[in-house]
Amino acid sequence: MLKMMMAGLAVLLLAASAAFWMLRPGTHRTEGSAAPDFALQDQNGRTHRLSDYAGRWLVLYFYPRDDTPGCTQEACRFRDDIGVLGKLDATVVGVSIDSARSHADFSRKYRLPFPLLSDPGGRTAADYDSLLNFGLVRFARRHTFIIAPDGRIAARFDRVDPARHAKEVRDVLLGLQRARATQIFSPPWP
């Protein structure tokens, strides 16, 4: 009986350790660091690279699966805010390890006006510290990166609430742009 209790406790501790490890914020891609390059196909078969967005703000968001409740809510919120984000000179791009065909169905179903990139090997998600890999089961973590026009990570979101995230991104993007404008236009003297 004691052996079974100890074995159960060991399994519980192992599971808790794994859960805490998976939920930890990423540590490698910090704000100010260069954004990792990528070359991924979208739902229409077009290849997108980080360099395609040079000179513009990029909202690169990773999500677990097409057509699931949280992912649908997040995508639809970005869809609904696409005009405001466009006025801020920002492009929205979603990434998951789902296939381009799955992305095409998801995009068509919800009329998503932005590219959904297929990362079937999970390499780009891993480069952005956004891949959960359980061996046979892999998926992208719900993370978002705002990449500045110079290709650097300007903001990183590790804890995302799909219902409020588009507004949060919009507000942070506006703050980043205001701060950058202040730096550019402030006089060099005190």
C-alpha cells in the first residue's frame, strides 16, 4: 500500500513538473532581439518570409489549432480589428502547425483577411519558443510577437486571453509607435 502511494505521488510530482515547465514563459526570444526568419506557406500556397514585412509592423501570432473555440475567437477578434491595425501600418499573420488545407478551410469559414501560415514541422514555432512537443502530439503555444519595422521583437505576449488579445495588441502597438515617434523627433539636446 505504501509503495503504491509513493508511486502515485512520484507520478503526480512528475506530471506537475511537466505542466509547470510547459506553462513557463519562453526565455530565448526577448524584446529587442532579432526576430527569427521563416519561410512558410499560407492557406493559398504562397510562401511568406520575415523579410516580406520589412519596413512595416508585423503582428505574428501563434495558435494551437484551427477551428477550436479559443483559436477561432482570437482569429475573429483580429479579423474584426484588421482595419484599425492596418491604420497602424501593421500586418497580422497567424501561425500553427496545421496544414495549409486546414488553414484554407478555417480562413474561408470565418472570412479571415490575413495569412495563416502552415508550420507542419514546428520549426518556426520552436524558433519563437512557441512549440509544445509531447512526442506524438505537438502544437503551437498561444503566443504573439509584435515585430518592429527593423525586424526586432518589439513586444512579446506569453499569456494570451483570446477574447481581449486583439485589443491588447492594438494598445501596445500604438504605445510602441508613439514611443518610437518621440525618440525620432526629440531634439538631441536636453
